[in-house]
Amino acid sequence: MMNSKSTFMNFSRKFEDAEICILGVPFDVTETYRRGARFGPGSIRESSLSVEEYSQGFGLDLGDLRIADLGDIEAGDVKETLKGIEERISEIISKDKLPVVLGGEHLISLGAVRALKKKHEDLKIIQFDAHLDLRDEYEGERLSHSTVMRRIYDICNDLYQIGIRSGSREEFDFAKENTRIYGADDISASISDVIEKIGDKPVYVSIDIDVLDPAYAPGTSNPEPCGISTRELMDAVHKIGKLGVVGFDVVEVCPGYDKSEVTPITAAKIVREGILSFFG
């Protein structure tokens, strides 16, 4: 089950003692443009060693929480990988612990949502992303990084898509009828609207690093210009802490396309701020 050499911020691997569990999924089998997201979990963990546990914005410290890094699940076959994610997340939440998933390509979110939906029937989804990911099929496959939100919609049809600036005509037509789309132009107002609409319902938050403009996060599978800034994303994560978040992920970090290593460092900081905002 565990094959990562380092843990996030050197946290323990002790499942029994934790209230928050980090799980890596080194998987990028369905990627079609720039592969390398399988190296995301390892790079985020390595970069986390340069990030402080203390958050000035919150005045809180990760060291005050009981956090375990459970390592990586074995990834390979698409369906088996999704099954493995679902089973591991189900184990985590059955003990009333909170899951944080490190990707890996975006398809991995489906496994987490499948598990959480069984526990939270009225689960809502917040997706930060440049892309809609709402194709019904992509290159003949129904399980793909490009179809993940369509598959999630099939089981959990209250979906809030933030930072969107790319998709096919068919995807946008589907979204206009079935989801709530927010572009990248006014994130603060978008988040306020999302918070008002969701209210006190349980929420899963999926953060595709490509929601950020490539100037801030070049190391990703499908970079898309005209994105939001790191500051805007951090502010959004802070505000969403008002909601009942029951789990979150950070996906699509491809460290091989960023020699500066700013992308995995940013991802590690997003994980820190997410844990403190949602669970602190």
C-alpha cells in the first residue's frame, strides 16, 4: 500500500492516531497531452519539506492537528485504481477521519467521490479547474481525465465549476443545463455565490492545479492561459472553510514540466491551507 519514500511534511504514517489522512495516487494512465502527473504525489511531498507548518493567514499550525500520510495506493489499471481509491477512502471515512488526496491525474477524484457519496447522500462538489471535464466519452473511453466530472455528475449532480475557461461546445451546452459554471474573471464573487447556494451541505473540493494561470503553475498536464492567480486561489480556499468540507484533493501536478519547482511547492502550500481552512 505504501511506496512513497517521504511523507508530507514528515508526518507520521500511523493511521490509528490520525484525524486527517493524506493519500497519494501516482496515476496518469488516461492523460493524452503531457503525461507525468504520476510523479505529482512524490513531488508535492518533497516540496512540502520546504513549506512551514504554520500559516500566517490563519494563525494556525498543522503541527496542532493529528495528521497521517498513508503513502500511495498501487496504481495501474483504470478500473482497479479507482476501486482501490474508493476502498481506501471508505476505510478512512468509516473511522470518521478526513481524507486529503494527492494526484495524479484528475480521474482519481471519481474514486474519492464514490466513497464519500455513500456516506453523504447530499454531497456537493466544488471543482477548481481550467477545463470542464464533462465529455461523455474521450477517444472512445468513458473513464478519462476529460470525462471525470461527467462521471461524477452521474452520481452526484450538484456540481460547482470554478475558474473554467476551456471545453468543447457540447460540454458547455451540457454545463449550462446541468451544472453551475464560474469563469476566471471574478473569483471572489463566484465563491460568495457558491457558499450561499451550498449552505450547510457536505462538500468535496477538487483542485486541479491548472485552474492557476501557467505563469503561476507551469508544471501541469494541460496548461491553459488566462487563469487565476495563486493569491485568488488561496483566498477562495480560505473562504470555503465556512462550508462543511468532508474531503479534498489536489491533482494534475506534473513536476517534469517545471524546472523551477514552483508548481509542486504551490501545491504543497494549497494542501496546507486546505487542511487548516477545511479541517483546522
